[in-house]
Amino acid sequence: MLRISCPFCGVRDHSEFSYGGDASVEYPALDAPECEWIEAVFQRENPDGVQFETWQHLHGCRMWLVVERDTCTHAIHSVRPAHNGIARVLNNEAAGTDES
């Protein structure tokens, strides 16, 4: 069973989450040519080993997360909020600092 440690809700079963895809993909601009969108959406590598993925905690806080997961062993190495601003706030709270 795959268990994901949500930074907001704690450790939860993967069935509470929805897989969002490869977090390393950079999508083209909305007005980019169709061929660039086809390349970004459909033409992907499928490597064995550690990769960064996006997951949404649908049955919890509903936050988007970036999960560093080994595709061979399913071992999860790290989980962080997908939005850098939220990640900064959590890091500041953990360090006991306040940037307000």
C-alpha cells in the first residue's frame, strides 16, 4: 500500500489522492502551437527510478503536492506543497520565524 505524508493532514492512504502527473514537465504558453502541446502532454519519458510527481489530496485538504517517488519500489522520499509560497510559510513556521 502506498502511503503519502501530507504536510497538512499527516500520513494518508494513496486512495485519498489523485495523481496529477510528472511534476518536471514545463507546459507551453496557452497560445503555443499545437505541436508544442502534443509534445508536452503526450510525448514523455517513462524512467525507472526516482521522479517528481504531482498529487492532489482530494479527500483531505485538497492541496496540490509534489511527491518524490521511486517508480520501481514506490518508496516516497519527500513530499512538499506544489505552491512555493505555501512551502515557504510551512518552512518558516517550522523554523519558528515570522515574515509578516
